[in-house]
Amino acid sequence: MNRSSRKTRKSKPAKRTSRPSKRIARGSSASYVRPPRGTQPDYSYPAYVATRTRAPSRPCIVLPHTLSELTGPVFGQEPIGEADHDLTRQHAGAPLGERIMVSGQVLDSNGRPVPHTLIEIWQANAAGRYAHQRDGHPAPLDPNFTGAGRTLTDAQGHYRFVTIKPGAYPWKNHENAWRPAHIHFSLFGNAFATRLVTQMYFPGDPLLAHDPIWQSTPDARARQRLISNFDLATTQANWALGYRFDIILRGQEATPFEGLR
């Protein structure tokens, strides 16, 4: 396409759906900075038993992305629902447990906000049990809590979820192993190939010192970026405590992500 045709061509306004903007890819690829060594979890961390068979045993081979991997989202096209961000309003009744609000901002390596990107969360209920058929923890299920939500960041990269503080649960990784309370976060770029997954923890949790998943990030300062901060400014009187969890996609201060190097 020549220069004159670019000036005259008009594009239709984008329809707002759950499909995220491509800005996440355009705005950050040119300024990519590889995270410093030790600030991301190791593929193989023997104390985290599942990595012994899950981690690659040979050097990884880089495969070029095809057009379908760069442009073909694998998640649904349905508009985000009114209650998708509020996990306490998705059923007929209110779930049991401590209501909390989790909010923050998604930023790139230069501190610029990442707008209109899709964030999904999933978590255990207040008793430490997931609403999943493979969860065999003998804790009660909550019929009013599914434990999954999603939202889009706004024009300044901000997001907010209303949910229940998850409980700790046993996971049989080692003797008397318990996972600290946590919420899983998934962030999408313009395709599945740009998906990032991480976990958010809560301040002051004594189980963190015994958790090999949290400990698998070697750098102590980087591990702290996985812990949310209590935020009185977003705490709602007589309703819910607030926690802030900012997510930095890459660079020197990147949030640790699963499988990122």
C-alpha cells in the first residue's frame, strides 16, 4: 500500500468485546528487555516436585510464530458480562468468606499503562477448595462461588475484581504441604502466544516461607512482587478490604510469570 492510499483509507471503529487490543504487542515489542537472571521462576525446581517431569530435559528450540499464532485468539468472542469481574454476584446467593477487592494497573517495561487487555482470574473458595472435579480436598464446596472471573483493563491499564479471600489447601508436594492463599492471574495479548500467567499472594502469610512454588523465583526482590499490598484507599467501609496488585509485563522490574525467560 502506498502513502497516498494510507491517507484516504478509513477503518471501521473496533467493537468492544472480550477480545483484547493488539496494543499490548505493538506498544512493548520494540522496547523488550529480558528480565535479569534469577527474577523469573526456574523451569526445574526440585523442591516443586511436578517440575521434575514437567521441565524440559534438553535445550529449548525456538520456533517462529506463524500468522495464526500471532493473530488468532483462542478465547471466546462473547462480551464481558456485568458480573464477570465480581465473583460475589455470579450466583443466586452470596458466597461464604471474607469479601475483598483486588485492583491494580498493568504496565509495560517503560511504566506505560497497557489498555484494554483481557485479565482472567481463578481461585479456591474460602475453605481452600476449587470448584473442579479433580479437586479431592475434603473441604466444603460453596454453591454460590465458582471462583473464576475476567475483566478488561481500562484506558489507563487499571483493573478491579471483587471476590472472596481464598483459603490455604494441602497439595501433597511434600510432607504436610500447604499452599498459601493465592489467586491465579492470566493476561492475554492479541493471541494465545502472548498469554502470561502468574499468582498473587497476600501479605504476612506464614506459609510463603514453606511454599516451593513461591520460592522457585530465586531473586528475593522479585518474589516480593508476587505479594499484594493492603490498600486502605480502595477498602470499602462495612463491605470489603482492598488489596493492590500491579503487574509489570517485562523488563527489569517484571512480575514473575510461569514459564517466562
